[in-house]
Amino acid sequence: MRETILEVRNLQVEFPSDGNINRALDGISFALHRGETLGIVGESGSGKSVTALAVMGLLQTPGLVTGGEIWFRPQENANAIDLVKLPPEQMQLHRGGDIAMIFQEPMSSLNPVYNIGFQLTEAIMRHQNVSASQARQIAIAGLQEVKLLPSDEEIQQQYIDSSKLDPSKLPQVVKEHKEAMLERYPHELSGGQLQRVMIAMAISCNPLILIADEPTTALDVTVQATILELIRELQQSRDMAMIFITHDLGLISEIADEVAVMYKGKVVESGASEQIFSSPQHPYTKGLIACRPTLDRRPQKLLTVSDYMSAEETPTGQVVIQAKEPAQPTEVTSEEIAARLANFNEKEPLLQIRNLKVGFPVRGVFGGTKRYNMAVNGVSFDVKPGETLGLVGESGCGKTTLGRTLMRLIEPMSGQIIFEKQDITSLKGEPLQKLRREMQIVFQNPFSSLDPRMKVGDAVMEPLVIHAVGKTKQQRRQRVVELLERVGLSADAINRYPHQFSGGQRQRICIARCLALNPKFIICDESVSALDVSVQAQVLNLLKELQSDFQLTYIFISHDLSVVKFMSDRILVMNRGQIVEEGTAESLYLEPKEEYTQKLIAAIPTGSAERVRNRHLRAL
């Protein structure tokens, strides 16, 4: 056992609110050893990020550490210091230098008005006694270490291969290439590149502890896999201790040596990764492991945390957990799948797409259109009534553009959209408004899909008012109550505002609003990507139930192939605006033909005990 570098003892953090005390952390304890990765996992609101902010001394007022200790040992065999009692000016010496943090959303962590070179060198000069030019060299070395910049030799080779450059000019060309990256602004980089900048900033001062707070949540599975591998390599090469925070146990299995599972401000289970995945003890841990869909199984429904436990809060604020033994869901047989597909083959298509093209103009120097960036380039497919067609691919492949074009929210350049044997490509005015009753969309982010100033009842009732459904307000109100109850919410939700609901509840409200006009066809555009894995499982089960009850037809868009496989009958794989592969959900997983599809499958974290054991063996 290596020396303990960080030890948290009975940490307690409270947030006063409206005269009440909200205890975000309730006596948590854990230890982190040098060179070790500790994974902290739990749903939103469990206290994961508050733990990280407490260690960094970044708790915002009115958050207060009201109890406990955080012991940090900056050097081997040196005396430990309690970070809780450390004065702010002394804490600044450790924050960013000895203890660094990668935040969840890089776009909100980087200042959009400064280039990345300024922001990197600012952090370096703050914690190291170096000049501005030396800081730029350290920043460049950091960007090369996180593989955002090629090495000097690779840059030289690129120019030698691409041009007949005078060899004597190569050093200057290499310098200009590296300086050009430092001059770029955050908006000029992709999500994965921005996260690499954040990692370079975090490791620039050689920290002893790196805290990664949901560093891959907003990224595609392929980019996520690359970032995880990068973090793992840096941690091992620098022998850093790391705290990796996520809501997904599948990710934890990829990177952590030890795991602490948090629920409502408490650590409910902790231990070695292999032990947690092979024999979880707490019902909450069992639920988190079970709720993620996998590629090798096809259950009728996903188990959720509520299948494994119930939790009730006592008048004194204590949470009492009752464990349950869930009935394992029935697997969908190959015969049932074949019969369902055969049934679809006998039906006429509900939706037909023919050679659809959507482009966005790229303006020239004088404002004229120089060329078009083709987001959707010659796409054709059919959707049968009652079917779920999965659409999978990385960010930027054209999935969302295609979905919005089908809804006529974006105008196509050419091609046909045929719905119920009617070409709707050029519909306008009243005919287009009538079409909205039949076609609906559930957007990715429930936070921005609902007007924060409008009560939930009014938001769900709005389509009924626009399309004159129901003779009186009382009839419409009754319809809203029925819809909310159908998606698992109570009638009293009508008079509440969106901010009073969790992310999963808000997505249920959006689904209720989509169902208000009894549509035949719904596009789910990354509708579960922003949700915890346990809430995601609940929403996926709900969508399947609604499809069965109302004979709905779905196009289900996601970058996560495991989620798409659970939901879909057939799957289309999209890359660079084109459909590169299609097939049934099973055949696409078992026999992917395209290398791109194989890459998507390989990037999905499994969360299996076997994978954890293999990772430990590789490390040894």
C-alpha cells in the first residue's frame, strides 16, 4: 500500500436555504494514495462535485464546511496539513499547483475573450517562477503531451511531405505552427479539443493530485474513450493521484483502482473496482450497475435503482433505505425480434426520405456564398409504422440536422420528405401547421426546451390551445393531468415551474407535451444524453411503454450505440452527412461491416468486472 496523500474524514458541508439547512455532504470519509485513481460515482445531487469543490477550497457562499477534516500530505514522509483550516492565501499556493481540477464543461471553464495561450500561461506563471516566454514553451509542451499539438518531428514531417520546403526554414515553420495553436480562441476548437486544453492547463504545474469532475459527460463515446486513455496515460507517466468523478459506473471501470459510491451526501459503499463490479453489496450500487443498457443483452425493460431499493426520509432528515430483490426482466428472444421485423416488412412506410440534402452556406470575404458545408448529403431511408429507427453517429455527423429537417425546422436544399404518401418538403402555412399534429420532437436538453417563466401545466396545454383541441379550458386541463400522470408525474405538477423539477422529470414533461396532440411520429433527438444513467433507464422504459400503448413511430437519435440498440428495431449509422451502414439492431452489433461502426462499438464502456480485471492485469 502506497502512502496516503489525501484523507477526508467525516466531511460535512451544508447550504442554508430559505431558513432550512440542506446537508450536501453528511460525514463522508475516504483516502487517496499516491499514484492511485479513486472513482467517486453517484447520481446528480449525491454530493460528488461538492466533495471536489470542498477539497479545492472552491465552495461558493453560502456553502460551508461545518465539520470534518481534509488532510493533505504534499511531500512523502512530511506532516499532513488540514485544508479545511488553511487560510485562503495559503490555500491558493496549493490550488492549481499541488491539486488541480478538470471541470465538467470546458466551454464554461475557459474565458471566450482570451486565446488559449493566454489562459494556459496565466496558470503557469501563477504557480511557477518563470518568464512569459518560458511559460509559453511549457504551455506548448503541455499541448503536445495531451496530443492537441503534434511533436516537433511530426510537424516537420508534415511539411516535408506536403511541400518542397527549404530544410533551413523548418525550425521557423515549426515555431509558427505551434504559436498558431496558442493564438486560437475556445470557440475555434471542438469539445474534445477544449477538454484537452483543460487537461493541459491542469497538468501544467505538475500537480500531485488531479481531480476530474465529469470530464467526458458532454463528449461522444469515441472522443470520450480517447480522453479517458489520455488521462490514464498522463496519470501513470506522472505518477499522479487522481479523483475521477462521474455518474456512470461503466466509465469508472475503465480508469479507477478504488471506487466510492455516493448517495444523498453519504458514501454508501467503497472498495476495489473489481470487488465493486463483481460483488456489489449495497442496493444502490447494484441498481447503478444494472440500469445501463448493454450491447450483449436485449431485455424487455431496463432495471432502475428503484427496483433495488426504496428510500424514505424521516422527520429528522435521516434517509432510511429498504433493499429489494427485483424480478429480472424477460429477455427479448430472437424469434420475437424476427416476428416483429417481419410484421414491419409487410407494412407501407409511414415516412420516406429520398436523396435528402441539407447544406449551410460558408460566406466568402465579401459576404457572398463561397461554398456549402453539406450536413446531410444524399440520405435515403424508410420508416415503417410502429417501428423505432435508430440513428447513431458522432457529433457533427448530421444527425440533429437530419431530424430537424424532417420536422421542417430546417429547409432542405433538395430531396423529398414523404409522410403518409404526401410530399411535405415544400408545405407552408396552414398545411404545415396541421402536419405538426402528426409529427413531434423531443429535444436533447429539457432545461432549454421549457420556458422558465411558464408553469408546467401551461407548457403542456400550449399545443392544445394552438390547435384548438378541447372545447373548454377545463377539458384541456383534464387532458394535461392525464398526460402528466401517464408519464409518471402527479397532477400537482401543473402549478409548478420547470426549475422545481429534476432533469429527468423535465424530460418527462417534454414527452407529455409531445403526446398532447396524439402524434403518429416522434423524433427523440439525444433525449436521454443529458440524464444520469438511472434516470436515463426510466425515460427509455417510458418511451417503450408509450410506443406500445399509442402505436408510436420513433426515430431515436443518439451517439451511444448501446442506448440505440436497446430502443431500436433497425439502426442507421451516420458519418459526415451520409448513411454509411444500416441493419437490424442485432446484426449491426454482431457483424458490423464498416470500420466506423466498429469504432463506435469498441468505444462504449462496459462496466463489467471482467474488463476491470483485464485492465488491472495490463497494468501489472
